[in-house]
Amino acid sequence: MNPSNTPETIRVEGNDINVEDLVRQHSQLLEENERLKTKGKKALTKYQQDEALKPFQAELIRLQRYLEDHQKKMIIIFEGRDAAGKGGTIRRVSRYMNEKHYRIVALGKPTEEQRTQWYYQKYIAHFPRAGEIVLFDRSWYNRAMVEKVFGFCTEDEYRHFMRGVVGFERDLVRQSVVLLKLYFSVTKEEQARRFERRKNDPLRQWKLSEVDLQAQDRWDEFTDVKHEMLKRTHTIDAPWTVIRSNDKHLARLNATKVILNSVAYERLDDTLEFTPDPQVVVSGARELELMEAQRIQSGKFIG
């Protein structure tokens, strides 16, 4: 008991120490210890994830060599909503590649000159030479998604694109270009969480654009144009593959497997599991079925 209501103290090595302060410091030390343990676990998990990717990244180097030896061209399109994980996947896919035989293309807003050109012209300028891979961080499908939602193109421009893109891609495939179209699908809640992290992290704030800030408000509009895009441009010649990307590591790992399975090169390690996880990777046709089921059940598309 402390009847005088004065702070209770104990004497340690000749010094009076406030008991409440001691308890508070001890509690803070425990909290800090737990924080460091959690941080350590996250760091270990990230290390384990990076290690799990490495055998498949080695396979990508073998795939590159096959393309070079056979003088083949490969285009990989990374599409999806903002913060869906496209950029992070591209970095993991290309991390150990031979830089002489791949390029990453992320085009900004069209210049005034480009506005007067044939729409595909600015993309064709970056197409691969023989033995090269080009990874498009967003592609000509900007017109079917962002430009359509935000009114950056006219209705006529949108209609012309949707009418012509299937033939454009068929010609690419006919000319022996390996064309792979990946759509990264993230939930609305996960997108909001990633946007919040970008706002609060000075190392990620540069990623947050004016378009990003409106993405949540325009979620349903993006979903509608996604459905229309898949319905009209998922073809036998150039099918869409949808990557569920709420879990970034699983999205990166499985997207890499999809890329490796798109070319009949000689495996470096046949003991690896090259089959994508069906919970992460679905075909464009299956995604359309799921979206239609959502509309019947809830009255609108969701994903």
C-alpha cells in the first residue's frame, strides 16, 4: 500500500527508481522485442520467397537461350488494375535474365505527335528483334481499360480498337511471335490497402498517381470494361491468362510458371513443379464464367 499517494519507488544500487516507470519500460521492451521478432519473421519469409523463385528464374535464362538459338520473338503483356502487382512481377521475372536479350517497356502518356499516328505505332516501335523478349508494363490495352474509363479516348477510337485488336494480334502470332497476355486481378480491399501503404511510405509515394487516387471510386467501371475486354479479345490465337494477385509471392511464382510453359524449350531442371496453381491462375474463359456467375448472383460484376 502507498497511503500518501506518492509514486512508489524501489532502491537499486543506491538509486530510487519509480516502480511505474520501471513497469512501463519493461512493457515497452517487450513490445519492441515482439516488433523485432515480427520484423525478423517477415525478413525470413521474404528470403524464403526469393529462394523459392530462384530455380524458376534460372529456367527463364534457359528459355532466353532457346529464343536466341531459334531466333524467336516473344512479347509478354502485363495488364490489370493499378497496384495489382504487375511491376513487382516484371522485376522478379527479369531479375537474372540476360539484359542483352530482353527489354521492359512502360510507356507514358502519348505525345502530341503520337496522337496523330496510328494507335499501335508507338508500341510497334518497341517490338522485339529475333531472340529477344519484350515485357510491356501496360500495353495497347490501355485503350480498352484506362483510356475508356477516364475518357482519354473517344467512343469511336474505343470501338475501332476493340474491332481491330484481334486481327492485329492474329497477325503477330501468324508471324511466329510468342504473344502472352497476363491480366493481374486484385480485390478492391487489397487494392485499397496497397494504396494506403503507398500514401504513407515515402519510398512508394511516387507510384501514386492521380489516376490511382480515382481507381477505388471507379472500381465498377473498371470491372465492366475488364469484362468487355476479356469477352471480345480472349481468342484461340491470343488468349488471356488471369493471375490472382492478392498474394504477391504466389502471383509472381505462378506468372513465371505460365511464361515458362508458353515456350517448348528444354528444361534446366525437370524435377521442378511447373504446373501453375489453379487457385492463382485461371484462363480468360474461366474468368468470364466466374464474372457472369457473379452478375447473376449479385446483379453486377465484382472482380
